[in-house]
Amino acid sequence: MTQQADLVVIGGGPGGYEAAIRAAQLGLSVICIERRVHKGKPSLGGTCLNVGCIPSKALLDSSHKYHDLKAGYDNHGISTGEVKLDLAAMLARKDKVVDQLTGGIAQLLKGNGITWLQGSGKLLAGKQVEFTPLEGEVQILQAKHVILASGSEPVQIPVAKLVDDVVVDSTGALEFQIVPKRLGVIGAGVIGLELGSVWARLGSEVIVLEAVDQFLPIADRAIAKETQKILTKQGLDIRLGARVTGTQVANGQVTVSYTDANGEHSEVFDKLIVAVGRRPVTAGLLSSDSGVSLDERGFVAVDDQCRASVPGVFAIGDLVRGQMLAHKAMEEGVMAAEIMAGHHAQFNYDLIISVIYTHPEVAWVGMTEERAKAEGFDVKTGQFAFAVNGRALASDDNQGFVKFVADAKTDRLLGMHVIGPAAGDIIHQGLIALEFGASVEDLQLMCFAHPTLSEVVHEAALAVDGRAIHAIQRKRK
Ligand code: FAD
Ligand code: AMP
């Protein structure tokens, strides 16, 4: 007998599982199909929980602790003994965090009455879904609505084919069993910088090869410049305009050839991480008569509310246009579930936070100064450093600054940019302010607690009009 459901979700990553839960909360019967097997066990949570956001942050935190301890706390009056690295234990802790969270998602689905089918889903015509279990026979499901949430996978480039544990993608870079002496990273995007930082803190000599001439082209220029300066000081050798043209593996090492403005070069590494972007997973997802169209870049084509080209079929997350971020996938999933349950829902694509979890963290929301100018705004900006912030100094973590971009004509905030301690959390103040259409003056008039890192946010807002208190400013108002 054909199994029926109000909603079939294909893919149990952050987009898919949040969509499934929201739809179940709204009274729909939901089936979620997920085929991932992680370390021998079927696993929900997608890229994010298994091989993305969470394991990378676990290793970023562990490696940061190791690096800090190794540098010593003498200035705090604390002396430690010899600091030793047990990489196997560090990796095991990461796996435990992943297990706890993926197990939690399974509980959440169960608790919400959602059926998790372990295997692959394929959309057929007429909102039927072919389900191929990990073990057993193919079944056909009939759905009233379908959400496609199959996510993304690392881009592979012919000049750097993956080889065992020597030339790896982001997933392999979470599993090195020894700290490579020399580590190459292709791509200075968010993933390359985060994973490069992990291994640099654990002792690798890291060279990052980036084809584009500009560092972090998507970030505000002031933030990108400061990030490059700080990461370079930390030991990441970031080579811009360096296009990898070939790799050769021999005797457990890899020789990487690249070209830059000065000609051809090569470097020998113990390991190489290929972090050149991700692409949507569409292979085997759609039958030829499913009616769902792809766009020119291979993503499932959707409107602003994630409707695909077949009525009742939605697509979300990394599978569709826009930034490949877990929180974007989650909000799209919730939006799609609400729309199919008959509610009005939309989501502000102009205000998606970006975070790079280096140390210090880098985060932004809204427009960069460059984009605001390009869009014709009469721009004013304000910037304030963590260097003189009491809380940042007290905790010995005072690099970076907060920058606001605002419309000089109306005083409305256009963007917030942070490099500094807890930037990934502090940035939410900008999200809320921008979402509510705040002016710079609104922030200036608020009373921020002392001593906090957030006082830098207040001072940066004051600095827009030359009014920062803990700085000697020339423009006065
Ligand atoms: P996915 O998480 O990719 O989930 C899709 C799931 O669908 C997969 O588990 C897959 O097995 C399954 N699937 C695919 N096809 C089928 C099928 N036919 N049938 C059944 N199942 C199928 N984002 C952030 O916001 N913050 C971060 O800090 C961050 N760090 C990252 C670090 C790394 C190293 C990586 C690789 C990514 C990181 N990301 C981060 C990106 C984030 O992981 C993705 O944006 C997010 O997981 C996308 O969610 P999704 O639900 O669209 O897809
Ligand atoms: P992202 O898409 O943000 O993950 O970043 C991936 C980065 O990899 C981009 O900045 C690309 O320019 C870079 N990249 C892609 N191919 C190459 C290559 N052959 N050599 C060096 N860098 C590359």
C-alpha cells in the first residue's frame, strides 16, 4: 500500500528537520527521508551537525584552548605545567558533541510524531516520492506537499583530486589523525580559514592559496583588512592571486603547483585541504518528469518563499540560491512549513548574519560600506576598537573593532560589522536594530551595561557622529 503524508521532506539537515518539526507543530503528518550514515550509524542533522558547523566549532574551541594554554597565562599570574596534545581525545570529544546533537534531533522528530525513513528520496511526478531504504525494498510515498532539502557537497576540482587522507575536503580535514607539519589549504573562504586556523593552532605550518586577488571580497573592506592582518600575525601564510594548477601525491606528501603574478611556484605539504566551495546535491533527487526546474547554476529554482516550479513542492537551504548557511536553511524550512500549512510567512534575505569563527571572530549583517555607496546612499560610518574596552582588556581579548554603516540623510542603520571577541554573538544586536529599522541615534540613546563588550557597540554608534566618549575625536556634534 502506498504510504501517504501531508508532507514528505527529503533531507534531514538543519533545513529539512526544522521544516519537519514546524509542519508537525502545525498539525501536518510528516515523513522525513534522510540517507546519511555517519561513522557507521544512520544520522540526522545533515552537513551542519555531522561534518560542518558543529564538528568544526568543536575543534576550533579545543584548538583555541590548547593554543592559549601553550602560550601561557603568566600575565594572569597563573603558571601551568607542560601542555600536551592528545589529538585522539580531542577528536573523540568532537565526535561526542556530534553524537549528542544528532541523537537529539532523532528524539525531537520522534517526539513530534515525525516518521524518519532511513534511505534516499526521489521526487516523481504528481508529488509522489520514491523511497529507497538503506536496506529493503523501494516504496512509493504519496505526499500533499514536498520539501526538497538535500543540501550541498564540497566542490571538487580536477587540479586537486582527493587522495586518501592526504588531499582531503572539509570532511577529511576534521579527521586528521596526526597534526600535519606542513598543511596547504586551497581557498581562503570561510571554511578554509576556519579549518586552517584549527590546524595552525595545533602546530601546523599553514599556507592558504587563494585564486582571487582580494581577501574576503564579500566582507566590508575595513573588516577584511583587519582580519587578514590578524590571521597573518597568527601564522597563516595567506597567498592571494595564487591559482592552483596541479597536485601530485607521492610518498604520503603532496606537491602543489600554483601560479601568481610572479609566475609558477610549487610547495610540498603533508596534507592538503581543498576548500573551494560547495555545490547543491541534485543527483538522483528528481525524476525526469518531476516538473521541478533547476536554475542556470544547478540550484533548484525557487521564488522568494521557496516555492519550486511544481505547486506544493518547496526547496530550501543549500539546495537553492543564496548563502550556504545553516541558519538560512532553518528559516527557509520554517517559512515553507508555515506557508504549506496556510499561514503567511516570509523571511528577510537582506539580513542574514555571516560569521567566521576564527579568533577573534568576524561577523556582519546588512550592507558593507562599499555596497551602500554603490547603491547610492550618502554614507556615514562609525568605528570603535575593543583595545580600550574595560571588559575586553580585563579578559585579555581585545583585538578588533565594531563598525556601523548608516544613511547620512536619514540616520538609518544600513549595516554592522564586527571583528573581535564574541563577534558572532554581538552581531545579533545589529540584526535586531536593523530589523526594527533603528537609527544610529536610537542606539546612541540606549544605556549599555558596564563593563561589557557591548559597550563597544554603543561607542561605535556614538562614533558615527564623532561622539564616542573613550576616544578623542575631531568631528564634534
Ligand atoms: P545539509 O545540511 O547538507 O543536509 C542535507 C541532508 O540531505 C544531508 O544529510 C544528506 O545526506 C541528505 N540527502 C541528500 N540527498 C538526499 C536524498 N535524495 N534522500 C535522502 N537524503 C538526502 N553554516 C553556518 O551557518 N555556520 C557555520 O558555522 C557553518 N560551518 C560549516 C563548516 C563546514 C566545515 C561546512 C562543510 C559547512 C558549514 N556550514 C556552516 C554550512 C552548513 O553546514 C550548511 O549551510 C547547512 O548544513 C545546510 O543545510 P541543509 O539542510 O540545506 O543541507
Ligand atoms: P568559498 O566559496 O567561500 O568557500 O571559497 C572558496 C574559495 O576557493 C574561493 O575564494 C575561490 O576563489 C577559491 N578557489 C577556487 N579554485 C581555486 C584554485 N584552483 N586555486 C586557488 N583558489 C581557488
